[in-house]
Amino acid sequence: MAQIVKRAFKFRFYPTPEQADELARTFGCVRLVYNKALQERTRAYRSEGRKVSYVESSAALTEWKRTEELDFLAEVSSVPLQQALRHLQTAFANFFAQRAGYPAFKSRKKSRLSAEYTRSAFRYHDGRLTLAKMDAPLNIVWSRPLPEGADPSTVTVSKDAAGRWSVSILCEDTVRPLDPTSDMVGVDAGITALVTLSRPIPGVTDDDGKVTNPRHERADRRRLARAQRIPARKEKGSANRGRARVKVARVHARITDRRRDVLHKLTTAIVRENQVVVIEDLTVRNLVKNHSLARAISDASWRQMRTMLEYKAQWYGRELLVVDRWFPSSKLCSACGALQRFMPLNVRDWVCACGVVHDRDVNAAKNILAAGLAER
Ligand SMILES: [Zn+2]
């Protein structure tokens, strides 16, 4: 059965100087409103043990706009400010439900610059998106089409540390389950290979079932490591240090963009080709601490990949199983079940006593598949 899902479509855009200025002011106001409301809620909670509601915060915002020192809040679109209060409300709901820690202030340097516009604060017509307080539509690079007859409900504008602007457009989209298949696959997360599948998918993995890291990434990682050392040497607050920071952010953005593209293609192929997909729960594996850059990037992509597999499996009528038990997937022979006593990390291929020759990662992926099916 077809289902309607909410789907975000993200694009780059190039603002005019006036638009950039308007957005920069809006980002500043969003951050200020969020922090001020958080401060007030914290005070009420600490001193009176009282929970402040969204409605109260919203009423307070109206008051702030009337004061002399904060009257500039009335100059930007009120919707992103209201949305900031809604986000704060969600952050508190998560805190009270013990799903998250206490909400944190948005710092000038580290927090993401973004503003969220709901329907009343933008117009979308014939591929032209115009935000409140702006005369001209945004100059968006439409890298792919929005769904036919798209009626966006939310638009989020952001600027990343590399200085790039993007707009994320939330639309309803119709997804239909794929035809059932009897194929199943286990997925092993790696560092040298991005992932290894228990069976290859032609055109997506190599003949063994491995997906390598995106091209150029090795060079980019070296660049990143080099660029990261520079800001520390420059004087704090200097223009050079600022430039060095942007450089780091650019290389980082390029790596994560390429990764995301690769992960989208990969997860779509995995879900398309298999009825059942089994992955490992990496929170278990993270007990093994390793702070290398390669590790950090691979952990981030693994989380991203898991999220993609979760929603795509749901969209297309597939089953995703997560093996959350620590088991020796590399040391176990997937053919006979014999357990090897030693399996140093540098061993890539090995021969079991039963005579089967294993690729370490493919064998692990096969064991993950078997463990998932056994737990089901
Ligand atoms: Zn064996």
C-alpha cells in the first residue's frame, strides 16, 4: 500500500547581499530568542520548580518586542522566532522524558545558523520560493525536482561553517513498497572499506561485497588533518585564524557531502535488493574507544547509514534487524561455526580448519546476517 511520508529536500542557494543580510539578522534573533527563553525557563524551574509552557514563552516574546532594547526583534519575520520557541519546547519535553540532557544555550560560534519558516512565512509557486520579508525568490540550485505538485509545509534556511547556504524543503511525498524478494543481507561496518555486505550487489559493491570509501577522500582527509593544525598556530581572533577555520570547514563539508551521496545510493540499493537487512548496533562497538579521524568519520557515516536504512526499509516494506549483542563476528567461521581463538586486526583473509577460505569482513557480514535471523 502506498503511504504518504514527509520528506526533506535540501538544496544550495545563493542569496543576494540584501537576502544574506536579512537572514543573518534573522539567525541572530533566533539565537537570542532561544537563549533568552531558555534562561527564563531555567530561572522558573530552578527557583520556583515551575515548568514554563510554550504559550507563556510566546507571550514573553511579544513583550520583549515592545521593549526598547529588543524592539529589533519585530523587524525580522516572527515565524522563525516562534519556531525557535517550539524547538526549545521539544528540547524540554525530551529532557523531562529523560530522552535528552538539559537544553543548552546556542553559542555564537558553535551553534548551527538556521531559521525555520512555516507556511505562513513563505510562498512557493512554480519552482520559486520566496521568504517573508523578501521581495525576490531565493536563487536555488534545483539539483533534483521536488515531487510533482509539491506543497512544502516547512522551509529551513541555514548557513554552515564553510559559509555555504542551503535550504531544506519539507514536502509530502508518496512512496510505494517494492515487490517482495527472498534475498537477505548482513552489513559489516568497516574503516578500510566503508561497509562490507554478506553478498555483493553488482554495480554497487565490488565482487566481494565491499564498498570502498568515496574517491578522493584519502587526499581530503590528509588535507583536513593538515588544515586542522593551522588554526591553533594563528593568533586567537585574527583574520588568518578565521580564514583557516573556514578552510577546515570547507574540506570537512566536502567529505561529508560526498559520503552522504555514497550512503544514499548504497542504502537505496541495499533496501531495493533485499527483503531483510541486518546491521550491528555500533553503540556496543563504541565501547572500544578510538579517537582517530578515520574512526570519527566512519562512526558518523555509520549512524547516518543506519538512519537511512531505517526510514527506507519502512518506506519500501523491508525489514531491518539490528544485532545488539556483542558477538565475535570476525572470529566465527560462517561456514562451520568454529570459533578462532586469535584474530589480529591485520589479518584480512584466513582459512578455517573446515577448509573454507574467508575474507575477514565478508565472513563478519555473514555472521551478522545469521545472528539477526537467529534473534528474530
Ligand atoms: Zn569453518
